[in-house]
Amino acid sequence: MRYRVSHTTTYSYDEDVTNSFGIANVTPRELPHQHVGKAEVRITPAPADQSTDIDFYGNTVTYFQVLEPHRLLEITAASEVEVSTPVYDETSFAQPWERARPLVDPTLAGAWRATDLAVASPLVEHTQEAYDFGAVSMTQGRGIVEAAEDLMHRIHAGFDYDDTATTVTSTIPEIFEAEGGVCQDFAHLMLACFRAHGLAARYVSGYLATTPPPGKPRLVGADASHAWVEVWLPHYGADLSGAGTGQWLALDPTNDTRADDRYVSVAWGRDYADVPPVKGVIYTEATTSTLTVSVDVAPDQQE
């Protein structure tokens, strides 16, 4: 599927902002199953400086500084993306999950790349409650994909989608207590369960098709940035090419499904704090501010 993606973030203030430094993670990634045709990020007022770079995880990041005094700051990202459903080599799917832990077996091909995604991060604490919840799915000798998808099913069934239950800084214990949250919370919870058992998994920020392709249901979270999880499946056995560093299985606990051609991947990291759509610092005397976000991911009508 080809999509036209539009993402506008608007900040308004009750006094002038005299200096604004920002970082935006709003440019989709180029991937084997995702091709980015066009992508641009527009800042209003016009920034004194704007540049792009690639971060540690390979995400395209936009940096900007606005020096013109302003009470309204708008960041608009527009892109054209072609997405297909990821294709996996299923030979590793039935391998016991215990064999997929990079800290336990650092000799696995690509383990060194996955290691930092198997440890705790600022928003993903390895609590006993997360370990116990994950243990129900990760029983001894169970295949890693079967275990991972069972965990996804259980999070979807056991936690309510409720955008009033949590905040952007909610912790793992708070998510358990609320028994609900939004896509960010479900992704963090799934990460905590995986990592508490030594598996490597990453937080993925992106979008869902606002208008689904014919015959496919509309998914929860399609009117804003979305989040899901990718769990590492290591490569086993000899690899003569030297490229067998494993693959990442994309799972969405909010919608209880594998990611397919409705999902546009933008950025990934350890948790939300690594890849928020926009973050930054402002200099102002303002006492109040308002944030509004508009997202549209529509199938290209020319397709």
C-alpha cells in the first residue's frame, strides 16, 4: 500500500517564545518492507537553523532552532510511503524463547546489537509484577513466537484502552494499577515483560492507516502517533554470508495483531523517551501552553 502521511504538531503560548530548540522524530524509516518516496519537515515560524541527522538507532532526526519571537509553533511532516507486510524467515519461530537472550548467550549472531534493548530503560522498569505477568506466557521450552504472541493476546485482553488512565510519564507499576492505558503504555508493558525475562525488544513509534484498505478493519490509534513492539529473533546456525544477525517480529498489543501493511514505521528505541515525535527547550515568560496534534495516513488515491 502507498500512503500519504501528514503529521502536524502545534504549540501555542500565552506569551512570546524568544528561542526554541527542537528535535523531531517524524520522518519514516527506509526498511526492506517500507520505501519512503518523499519526506519533508516544515517549521513555522521559519527556523534560523534546521538540519537532519541519523541517530544511534538509525532514525532520521530533524533538529531546529527558531529565533523569531512567536506564540505559535507548528511542525508539519509530510511524506509518501509504500508499505508491504513484513516477511519473516520462520525457521527460528519454534526455537525456545530461552535461547533468544543476548545477555545469556552473547555468542549469538547480532547479540551485541540487541543487548541494550534487553536491559531496563527510563520508562521500562523490570518489576517483579512484569516478570510474573510475562512468565505465564514464557513457560519452559515454549517457542519464542508462540510465547510472544500469547503475551500480546493477554495484554490486549487484560488491559482496557483508556486515554484517561495514564499520562506520558506513567510507570510500569502505574499501568498495572490502572489496568489500562494507551498504545504507549501497552508497548511499555510488553517491553517490560520481555526484558524482565532477558529477551531483547524495542519500542516502535509510527502511524496506522487512518482509512484502512478495502476489507480491513479500522484499528485503534489511527488518529495519532501509534506505538508497538518488535522482539528480537536471533539467527541460529552457520551463516556463510555473515549477515545473520536475526530479525525483529513486530507485534501490536493495542490491536492484538502483527504489524502489516497498515503500519508506517517512523523511529525505534528503548522506550518512548528515545523517540517522541517532538521534544525540545524553549525560552519564554509564558505560564500556559497548549499542544494539539493532527495525524492523517491515507491510501494514495493514485494507486
